[in-house]
Amino acid sequence: MATTAPPPAAPASRGRGLLGQGWVAWLFLLPTIIFFIGWQLWPILRVAWISLTDYKFLNTTDPVHFIGLDNFRSAIADPLMRLGLLRAAGFTALFLPGMIFLPMFLAVLIDRIQSPKLSTFYRLILLIPAMIPGPLIFLLWRWMYDLYIGPINYILVDVLHVFTVYSQPQWIGDPRLVFPALAGMEWWWGMGYHTMFFLAGLATISRDLFDAARVDGANEWRMFWDVTFPRLLPIVLVLVVLRFGSAMAVIDEYLIMGGVNRDRPTFTWTVYMWELAFQRPPRDLGYAAAIGWVGTIAMLVVVALLFRIFRTRD
């Protein structure tokens, strides 16, 4: 006698199992979601709202009024805001090429080292500056750039005799030298960290490509431009975007090295925003927030252009 088998219930049970696993996954993601909302999304939305009001910092007597886009119109027309953006762009144009090509050059040199122990030693040496906290870096280099007791001027004046005590460079005091001095400090600080990025990219390139290029008669220079550099473009894109944003938004270095003098190159849009919000009465936080948004939007436009320039089909 033939019997008919009951319909399998596996899909329903499997669906319930997947649903249960989904809830478990969301449970593990819950701390990250809370952190993102509390420390990322909410501050962004809060600053966006403040930029649309006349909110004054530490002012508990006057009510806050919604004024729409008035702060944004004033920020776009503010000559000091535009000058601050130009100053930040000037520092970024000086800083960014050195922060990309110097680590790339070092990474290529280290990648050519055959001894694993020697290669590891160089990597550790390069990573030492990245382990030093930022405030200590700023104080260290402020001492190194000091006009009277700094070791840099001591070497230039007393050891190499390139300058005299009357013509020695004022690295922080001279408006023409403050940006190169800050860029040099930033290059030294981020050299090892960025070199590791390029070393990771070099590790993904097949050695057969270099062997084939040598067979075709290519020298080291041609192999770099035709084989290595095109395959490092994704790394270059990531570093350019990251370091462009950090260079345009620098503030700690400017406050420690350059102060808040509006005539100095270090008085950029970020310092202007900080001064309006927390230093200069009436501490117009709403206007300062609008300046921050205008600067951020300008940076996002440039980042979109950078993605278009550095995109690769490799």
C-alpha cells in the first residue's frame, strides 16, 4: 500500500532559525549602533539645528530663535571665512604631496629589502612617531623650532654655519615659514603610518609583473610608473581623501604653534569658528556652526572631485 509522505517542514524551521540568528546579529550590533547614534549622528544633527538659530554659547537669558539660512548667507559673504578657507587650502596643497609621495618612496625602498629582520627593523623605526600622542608631538616640535634653544637652528647656525644668529630662520614666528614648518612636522609624524598603507598595497602586486617588465627591458623607474604606481592608486585615493580632510580641518597645531592672531596664516576657518564659538563675545555658536557647515560642504565637493580623478579600472 502506497503512502504519501507529509510535506517537509524544513523551510519554515530554517526560516525561523535565520530569523533568530538575525535577532542575535542585531543584538551584537546594538553597542555599535548606540555609539554611532550618540557620538556621530546626534552631534551632526544638533550642529545642523544650531546653525539655523541665533544660539549663543553660555547665554541662558535670551531665548533661541530660528533664523533659517541667515547664518549661512553671512558665512558665505564673510571675507574672513573665505580668507580662512584659502589659507587652509594653501597649507593642504603644501602638505598633501609630501604626505603621499614620501611614504610611497620609502615603502618601495623597504619593499626591495631582502632581509626580513632588516625590513622589520625599518618598519618599527618608522612607526615610532605614530605611537607618540599629538600634544607631545606639538610641544616637541615647538621646542625643536625654538629660535634660541631649538636643535634645528643650533645645527644650522653653530654646526653648519649656514645662518648667523641675526639671520637664523624663525620657523614659527615668520609667516612665510610657519606652513612649511608645520608640514614638516606632520610629514615626520605620519610617515610610518602611511608607509604601512603602501607596503600593504605593494604586497598585493604579483612579482611576475616585475619579472616580465625586466624581461622587456624596463628599468626601475619605468617599472614604478607602469607597474607599481597604477596599482597603488586605490591606496593613494584613500590617503588623499583622509589627509585632505584632516589638513583642511587642522586646528590644534595652529592654536599651539600660531596662536589666534588674525593676521597670521595659521588663522584659518577652523580657528575662526573656534574663536567665534568659545572666545569672542557674544560667543555666537549658531554662526560658528554655519561656518563649520560651509567649510565641510566645500571639503565634500573637493573630495567628490578627488574620487573622480583617482578612480582606477585596474
